[in-house]
Amino acid sequence: MRGLYAIVDMDTLSARGLDPLAFARAVLHARPAALQLRAKHAAPRETLDLLRELAPLCRAAGVPLVGNDWIDVALLGGCDMVHVGQEDVSLSMARRIAPAIGVGVSTHTPEQLSAALTEGPAYVAFGPVYRTHSKAQPDPEVGLSGLRQAARIVAIFGREQRRSVPLVAIGGISLDRAEDVAEYADMIAVIGGLVPDAAVAGDPYAWVKERSLAYVQAIARGAARSRVAS
């Protein structure tokens, strides 16, 4: 997996008056590496219903659908993967509950990252790389230097275990930062960078299409630069 890890964040979209399905369709036009539904304040039934609407859209686009936090809802909603945080159910427990889908996990320190890798995740997320507004109490920023260290940890683990685990960079990654970040991460998670603000004129979903494509292109440039550097 490599590219844009697009997040459909219900709180952010609601604040901008945007429809989550129309937003998802616009993002999927760019064929991201994955699409995650993040519905922190929605009821489980509402989240399940939306996942069931997103699943066929993602399948048609060939893009994995990722649920967030609730393993049972992700499983019932037809997700390919579920994402859990450090304060959620453990990765090993999530895999026991839903062995048919992959489990990705958020990490914020080298120690958390190393521990997560040993449990066989579908991917590991690391950050926040930069300051983020998507959490009320975010963890400290790791910066590019911290992400570089995380990339080394993942690379060493891959060589020793002879299997690769994709690394997702998370937190405050604007379009102008994406290319540099992509030198060290397989995927870049984006929430606010894909959402137009009130100053954007015209069709907001056309803007989302263009911005998603711009992220995909920037990430590809950074990945190519990383391969040359290696």
C-alpha cells in the first residue's frame, strides 16, 4: 500500500456542511491507497449505515475501506480493515475479534511503534508529524526527524522479519508538506487538507477531486525521490 490515506471525518464535514458520500465519491476519483471513515461522535448504527453505503463505492474504485475504533461495526459494515488507537482495544484482541479483516494501529513514540510491529498489523500509523486540529488533546509533534526515525524502525523490522509493514504518516500534513513527508512514509493520512474552507467558490466536490489528485501526485513525487535517495 502506497499513496494517499484519505479520511472521511464526519465532524469536519458536518462543520463545513458537506455530504460524506459526495465527499467520498470525489476523493475516490483520485484512487487513494485507502479510505477511512472517522465518526468519533456518531452512534454505532449511524456509522454502520454509512459504512454500508461506502463499501460498494470503495469496491468499485478498488480502494480498501477502513473503519475506525469499533471492530464489530467495521466487520458488519463490510470494511477491509479497521483502525485502532493506543487507548482502544489492543491490536491482538482486535485480530481475534475480526480475523477476516486487517488491523492498523496508531503509534506516537518509537516504543509504541516497535511494540505494534511485533503484533502483525496491516499497517502502522505514526505521528502527529505536525500540529493537528483533529484531536482535542493531540500527542506531541514528532516532526520529519521523528518520522525518519520511525521509517528506520519499520525498515529494520522488515529486514529482520522478512515482511514489510506499511508506514502511515499522520497529523497536520498539508499539500505543501506532502512531498517531503512521502520520502519517509508509504502513505499519508489527510483529513482537513481535503476539505475546502468557506472561501472556496464553486462546486466544493470538484475542489475535493482536484485536491485529492494533487495529494496523490505530490506523494508519488516524494516516494520517487525516496527511492532515488536509497
